Amino acid sequence: MNSLTLSQVTKTYDGVTALDAVAFTVAPGERVALLGHNGAGKSTLMKIILGLIPATSGQVTVLGAAPGSQTARDGTAYLPENVAFHPALTGLEQIRLYLRLRGDDPARAMDLLDRVGLGQAARRRIGTYSKGMRQRVGLAQALIGNPRLLVLDEPTSGLDPVSRRDFYTILDGLAAEGAAILLSSHALTEVEARTDRIVILSQGRLMANDTLAALRRRAALPIRLHIAARPGAADEVAAQLAGGRRNGVMVDLTCGHDDKLARLGDIAALKGLIEDVEIIPPSLEDLYSHFSRRDGQ
Amino acid sequence: MTALARPVAALGASEFRIALRNRWVTITVAMMALFALVLSAAGSAPTGDVGVDALSVTVASLTSLGVYLVPLMALLMSFDAVAGEIERGTLSLTLTYPVSRSTILLGKFAAHLAVLSIAVGAGYGLAAVAALVVDPEATAGLPALWRLFWSSLLLGAVFLAIGYALSAVARRPGAAAGLAIGVWLALVVLYDLGLLAAVVADGGGAFTTHALPWLLLANPADAFRLYNLAASEATSAAAGLGGAAQTIPVLHALISILLWPLAAFALAVVALRRVTP
């Protein structure tokens, strides 16, 4: 059974459509990235999943129950975007409160804060924390009670690169234990390596829902080949391969997915003139632009 | 603990800690203690003339003070309760926990009421000590002081709940603060001035005899004042609209101050339920 199932979820505000027949699923242990511009409907979709706002139409099933039901709330953890917490409380006091609200043992607060790397600052007031530290308090509360579904809105915003890596390591552990994870992010490169599937929303509509490899195949965006010529051979390489020269030694080529091997063969035939070849597949940014603008934006 | 008591206790303890850290406890205790001592000093002089004990006179003064100060302290503590959580983004987070909206309000309410009871208890307690020091007969006023204490908490409860409702309607702390001050002015200051003007214009007619008592009962601050003055033996020491106290049964005033906290809390829960996080 899927941890989260959305079918034909539509939300309208005063006649404006925020979500238009969105449908996808998240299975246990799966990490799904939700991508979209600001205002694409990501936060609205998350709030519907959490039962904070009702959908205008369509079906949402969270852990086999209705969103906002006792079963759904007991098993779901949420990290809101830019959550700030009360500055007068310490991280430890804040996490102890959330543990008690879940009916959990408040003595576990220190373990949770250690797990997100806040053990040293646990007894300091949140008012003295940096944005990244507040974000870790938010992550610590999302780990309470072994949630079976995590809904994370921009979880890594404000985190430095090392903290981001630690954060995804924690998520990997949760997913390995069977938790379903739905996270939104603007940092496409980190999503690329750390999630199993990508859902792209644009203007409230689902534009793509697939693995990165499948999206690459479907988009059929050109692959770039960077060829480093031997000194003085750049012009000849460029002429032979009908490619543009980038500078004195580099030659740039683009080709379709199916032409890739043939083009590499051409390049290999010139091996006396060539130092190195780099194959650059379309980036997630390219894919994201492709899918989110498909509607003729 | 039961399923309801546990989250209320957790939220209440957290909110009380915030009130301590934000110095609300210090500020309200200092304010009440200072005013109570000043009134005790001022009230100790005319004791012999009026013929009642020093504490009963002080209770009449404290009633007039409490009717302004208790609603003000309650609104100052409560205006940020919902709007602040919306601004910090913690309201939507707490609502995804297995906790209902009324439970969230109950937790805050318990903590804020505890702060009020500490402040009011400290102020009134000091007044009692001061009266007992100058007048050994002042023990006669202790029942009136006790009555003033718990009715002050009921009055505070009303304005705490009104503060939560305003906070939920305003959604931004700044706007909620403005609304809170407006409500305080309207209910505590302007309401009585308006009634006084109407009484003067009416000249003892139907308004004064029929509408006025009900209008006084309809305002929690007036009901509080009427109840304490009517029940006290020191009614003669009171001024202003206190004179109307004779025409209103004590029971009606008591019912009003008992019903108001329930009605105001229900209003706050409705207002919070309407908030879309």
C-alpha cells in the first residue's frame, strides 16, 4: 500500500485554480522531490496532505486514512518552510514540548538534538540560533516518533553544504527504515543525487512525475560533449567534427541521446589530436525548465 | 493523565516558561504590588470617618483599580498568542500534531491565568498585609478581598479569551495589539462614559431604570465592579456608576461574571477554527 496517494486533487481559491487535478503516489521507503516555481502550488499541496486545508475536489489518502485524521497525524511529520519557533525557549525545551505533544518521552529530546548536530547548543535559547540551527530544530521535531510519512517544505534552505549532506544522510536512514518522504526544494543539484523520483508542478498542474533517468529520456534534451584538443589542434578538431570552438583548446559539441555513441566514435577516430572528452548530460535545471515551461510559458 | 490533560499541561508549562522569560510575571507582579501598596496607603487615612475596617475600604479601591488593570494585563499577555504563532510558522506545525485547536488555546489559557493569579494574588495579598498592620479589625474585610481575588481572575479570563479571539482575527501581532488596546478602551473606559452620558441625558427616565442595569450586566468589567461593590459593605465608599449597584441584584452580577469567561473562550475557539494556517 502506498503511504501517500493523491488522485485528481484540485484546489481553487475564489475561482483561481491553485492545484489542477494533481495525482501521484509515494510508496514506503521512497524519496520524492516536489519541484516548482514559487507559487506553483507546492505548499498548498503539502497543506492539503497534512489536513490543514481541504481540497476542493479529489481524493487524498495518507497512511490509509483521511488527511488530518488521528491515524494520519500520528504517523506524519511536517517541517514547514522557514519555521522560527519561540525565541525565549531553548532548543531542548522546544523539542521536549513536541515530544510531550506526541505522547512520547521528553527525555529523548537530547538524543534527537544530538542526531541533528545541535547537542552543544541544546540549552541555549532559540533566539540566539542561526537560521540553519533553527532549521535543525525543525528537523529534530520531524524525527519524533518514527514517522511513516515525512512532508518537508524546503528543508535544506539556510543549511550550509556540510549540514545538507548530514540532513540527507538522516533522510536516507529514515527511508531505509521504510518512511516515505516528500520534500520540496529549490536546490536542484542536491535533489538530483538524493531522491528517487521527481514531481514537477507548474501553475498548479503536474508536469512530470518520474525518475530522473526517465525524465532525461523523455525530454530528449541535447547532450553536450566537451573536447579538449592537443595544443594547436583545436581548429582542426573543430573543422573535422563541425563543432564550435570555445577557446584555444576546447571544442563544444551537442548531440541527441541516440547520436551519442556515433559522435563518440567520430571523436575517438581523431584520438591523436585529442587530450580528453567530457560528456555532460542535461542538468536537472535544464530538465526542470523543459518540463515546467512545456505549457508554452 | 488523561488524553486532554497531557497536551494542555505540556503547552501550559511551555507558555508559562515563555511568560517568565519575557518578564511578564515580573512586570505584572510589580505593577499589581505597586498599585496595591499605593491604594493601601491612600485608603488608610479616612478609616475612622467611614466607620468600616481598613481592608474593606482598600477592597473598594482595589475594585476600581482591578477593573482597569486586570483586563489590560490580560490583553497584553494574550494578543500575541495566535498571531505570533502564525508569524513564526509554528501554528501550522502544531496543528499537524495530534492536538486540537481548543487544546492549544486551553494550554495558553492555563499558563496566562496562572501568571494573572500570581500577580493579582501578590497585589491583593500585600494590600491585606498593609491593612492588617494599621487596623487589627481589618480581618473583617478578608471575605471581601477573597471575593475580589477570584472575581478578578474571572475578569482576567474573559479578557484573555477576548485577546485570543482578536489575535486569531488579526493574524498579525501588530494588528492584534492595536485591536486589543481598542477593545480595552471600548469596554473598560468608553462604555462607562457612554452610559454616564446617557444617564445624564435621560434625567432619571426609562433608560436609567430599565436599560441601564442590563447594559451594565452585559459588560464583564461593569458586572465585576457591580458584584464586588454590591457584595461589599463598603459600597458607600465607591463612586461613579457604583450607585447603580443598589438596583441590581448581586446574583445577576455573579451570573454575568461566571458566564462571560465561557462565552469569551467559546468565541476564541471559533475564531481560531476559522484561521487557515
